[in-house]
Amino acid sequence: MIEYSKNFRLYITTCLRNPRYNPETMVMVTILNFMITEQGLREQLLATTVAHERPDLQEKKEQLIIESAKNRDTLYNIETQILEVLSSSEGNVLEDENAINILSSSKVLSEDIQEKQIIAVATETEIDDARQKYVPVAKHSAILFFCISELANIDPMYQYSLGWFLNLFVNANLKSPKSKDLNERLQNLNEYFTKSIYENVCRSLFEKDKLVISFVMCIGILTSRVSVLVLLLVYKEHD
């Protein structure tokens, strides 16, 4: 006989994309899906694209994130220091010269940090506006990833890693035709990457399944375009 412990936990992993269990099992377990979401993949692809196309923006954004974190940490330390001064002071705080000096310097430093934060927020907004111009590439590429992920429903052998996909995406950023015109550059990126994905995936498919990937990719791209058109029409009607 083995005594039951409430602290006992059993973790099981599976490579199945959509595991199915009977109701009796489902009520006793917690299932965690570690598959990347479309929104998360878009953000990752957007950061990769901006890092290659506008490294100045990416570097500036990273510096702003670090600076904002340091400012928040400094503000927290200032607040802690003020609370310590108020709690440790005896008698009237206004008569304690050391406490007055600490409070004065803390106020000056706090105002300076708040001004920096306001500038940082405005700068970050400008950077994000510039980054948004590359969203179509990230959205298009994310759709392609989930299109090829569907191939596992045809044959379990057709599975492709995120690392492999990201490597192809980086190569597309490096090798696709350059252009000073942003719209043309975005189109070049999408066309080059679409062709690259199709050719690389087809190498691992049976001949009978090559038409399927063409169909799936076409439907995925057209569906995303239709969704954008519907949103634009709805926006115009409300406007």
C-alpha cells in the first residue's frame, strides 16, 4: 500500500497536435498547449523584419525599454527611501535637516525622471508608428506558418519547426530584392518568402500532396485579404 500525497504531480508531454482524451480523463488533468499563437508569431516576425530593415529603430526601441525599466526602478527606490525617512524620523520632520535634504533631492530626481518618461513615451509612439509599416510582412508570413502547420492533418510526417521557419524568414529578409520604395520592398519580401516556403516545403512532400499545399497557402492568403477588406468596409460605414 502506498499513501496518497496531495503534493504528487505527474507531467506528461505529447507530440500530438490535437490530443483527444475521453471525458473521464479530461476532468482529472490540466492540458497546456505550448503552440505559438498567431499574434505572438506576428510580433516576433515584426521584430525580426524591423531589425533587418531599420536596425536604428530596433536599437532605439531596445534602449527605451532598458531606460524605462531603470527609471521605474529608480522611482521605486526613491519612494522606498522617502518612506524610510518618514518612518525613522523622530519628532517634527520639518526640523530634521537630514530628512529635509533627502526629501528635496528625491523630489528633484523624481521630477527629472518623470520628464524623461514623458519624452520616452512620445519617442516610443513615434517608433511604433514607424514599425507598423512593416506589419503586413509579419502578418503575411505568420499566415504561411499556420498554413504549413495544417499539413500534419494530411500526414503526421509533415511537421515543420518554428526554428526552421524563422531561419527561412531571415534568409528572405537578406536575399529578397531591395528597394527604396517601402511598398515595393514589402511586396518583394512577401513574394520572395512565399516562394521560398513553397519550394522548401514541396521538397518534403509526396507528389500527390504538392497541390494541397498550393491550395492551402492560396486560401490562407486570400482569406486574410478578404478579412482586411471587410474591416475597411465596416470602418467606412461607421465613419
